Amino acid sequence: MNVKINDLQDIEGKLTETQEKIKDAEIKKEEATTKLAEIQKRAATAKPEEKAEVDDLTAMAQKQLQDAEQELNQAKQSESEDLKKKEQIENELENMKSQVQAKIQTGGE
């Protein structure tokens, strides 16, 4: 039972870390989206001689956005897996608790 409690504490710690990663990834995604919008706005009014530079900046911003979205998706997937593990451990602990209570009620037979 102590092992399961330790496992539960470990999962809760991982969940806290994952939630921080999700927040960070959401911020990165928001910043990348804003940056891309600014560059696209600039591209609309760019002179022909600035086109190559703006195209490069646009490609970099799109890559940053793509990376941020991937990071966010991975963090959310990790969170989902950890939540499932947490639920499983909680169920196992609840079953152990029920078994102990049943033994106590029957006089430890």
C-alpha cells in the first residue's frame, strides 16, 4: 500500500510539472502566433527588395509556431497519460482500503 501511495505522489508531482509545461507551451504558442501575425502584416506592405527577408522571417515564425504547437500537444498527451495512471492508482488504493475494512469488520478472518 505504501508503494502505491508513493506512486500516487510521484504521479501528482509529474502532473504539476506537466501543467507548468502546458502553461509555458501555451505562452510560446501565443507569442509565436502574435509574431507571425505581425510579420504577415509587414509582408503585406513590404517592398519587393524586402520580400526575401520577410519570407525568411515568416518561415521562421511559422516554424516557431509549429514547434510550440507540438510542444503543447506533447505536454497535453503526457498529462492525459498521467491522469489515467493517477486514476488507476487511486482505484487500486480504494480497493485495498475496502479489503482492509472488510477484514476489520469480519474480525480479521
